Amino acid sequence: MVGFFSNDDQRNRTQRAGVTHKFFANLHLIIFLLLLIFFNTFRAQNITVSASTDTNSYKVGDYIKFQLELRYDKNVKTEMPPVKDSIKVLEFIQALPVDSSEENSKIIKRYNYFFSRYDSSQVTIPPLKIFYTVGSDTTKKFLASNPITITVKTLKVNSREDIRDVKEPMNLPLNWLLIALASFVVLALLVAAYFLYRYYKKKKAIKENVQPEVKIPPHEIALAKLSELEQKKLWQNGLVKQYHSEVTGIVRQYFEDRFSFRALEMTSAEILAVLDYLEEGKKIVETSNNFFSNADLVKFAKFLPMPDVNEEMMKQAYKIVNQTILPAELAGAELQPQSVSE
């Protein structure tokens, strides 16, 4: 038996077929757009940030370890926010050194901080903005970390109970081994104290028998060194720079020993300023100025002095020492000549 459809049935079938075809076409378009968005998002996700704490429940006064972890490509430059000032709900304690590593061509940086809180409540650490730029693009972008909610609790206190020890006092039996060990330690300390006392007395007796060290006056040391330097005949053998270096070194050391200032570490101008300030140094300022001027020309300006200049340097050195001998030692001192070779 052959059936026939009415015009309305045929029209309805055609409409349903068109709707179905249109639905599948739109579905394909939607799937394509979703995939496109997904891949673009995945490609653009060249930096991620996550915030965490070591736990979500603390007691009042506990250290709260807060960590920010950044993962980004090598062409990304990041700018960290002021974490200390951004988290107002907690008390800042300390910032730890940054932990850096690399994994799958990604740079991983972990920023660790210690906070605390001194009253009980539930608080939320707010999101923190991390600004960054990608490659040569100077446009600043940002992404925010996830918020973290933690709970800070107090210790339970029963106000109705009396204050008492955590545990009742416990009576311990005598430990004879411990007593014997303590006695041995005390005896050893007494023996050690006895030998230390004998050692101290012996050392003191030896020290009393030792003759006091004779201190050589600064001018005698300086004059002896100048005489020894003359015997070397350095400038006569072509060692002019070494000669000037040694003669100025002797005078500088003499100034340290005689006037108690660090002449070896000072410039010539600084030494002259100190001498001009000291009452006993004023009388040798002019001689010292000529002395150091010649030496500086040789050492720093590569000046080659005439023989009489070299001789004059030694005369001036003798003069500086002889004119500044301590008054208490001047009576027994024999003034040295200006130069042995003079």
C-alpha cells in the first residue's frame, strides 16, 4: 500500500532537515572557535603565578610562610610588587632569598616571606599584581595571584580551673651512678685548679725575674737606619728611586713613632698639615716640605735629580730627626751630622 504525505508534512520534514543541517554547521563553527581561543590562550600563557601558604590553620604568633611562585619564558621580564606593604592583614617578619631554577625552558622563581598575626580571626591574603613585559614589547601587562584564606586560632583556656603544673611533680630515686660521675667531675676540676694555680705561680716567678725590655728612642732608630742607608750607596749605583723611597720611608716611620700619627698611610700634604698643627712639628714644616717635594718628583713625576739633590735629601732627613728629639732624651743624645758623606 503506497502512502502519500500531505503538503504540510512535507514542509515540516523540509524545515526539520534545514534546522538540523544548520545546527551541525553552527556546531562545527563553535568547536573551531573554541579550539582557536584555546590555542591562542595556550600560546599567550607565557607567564603564570601562584600563591600558597604552608598550611591554612595557625595559632596566634605562629610564623606564616607565604610563597609566590612565578613560571615564565626567558623573554619575559617581571616586576615584583612590594609584598611587605601589600599584605596589610598580617605582620611582616622576614623575606627569604629568592629560589631560582629552570625547567622545560621555563624560569621558575619562588619568593618566600614570613608573616605573623597576633589576634585570632579568619583573614584573606589578597591577590597581588605581577607586572611583566614580553620580548621587545615595552607594554606592561599584569596578572594577579590567587587569594588565600587562612584561620588564626587562640589556645583554649578554661578560666574556671586553677593554675597548676602540666603534670604533678615526680619523685625520682637516687641515681648512685650519676652521683659517682658528678663526684669524679668535681674532683677532676679541683685537680685541674691546683695545677693551674701552680702554673700561674711559676709563670709569675719567671716574669718577675725577666729584665724589662729596653725601649730604644725613636730618634736613635731613625738615625741608625739613615746611617745604614748611606752605607748602601743606592743612588750612587743608579738606584735613585729606591733611595728616595727608603729615605722617605724612614722619616715617615719616625713621624709615626715620634708624633703618634699614621704617617705611612698619609700623603705628603696630609703629613705637612699634621706637623703644622703640632707645636713640636712646626719647626720642621719647611724642611719637611722640601724633603717630600723632591721625593714626590722622583717617585711620581719620574724626575731624575742631580747628585746634590740626593745628598740634600739625606741632610734634610738628619735635620728633621735631630730637631725633634724628645726633650727628656735630648741631654743624653748625640746629634748626628747632616750626612756622613758631607
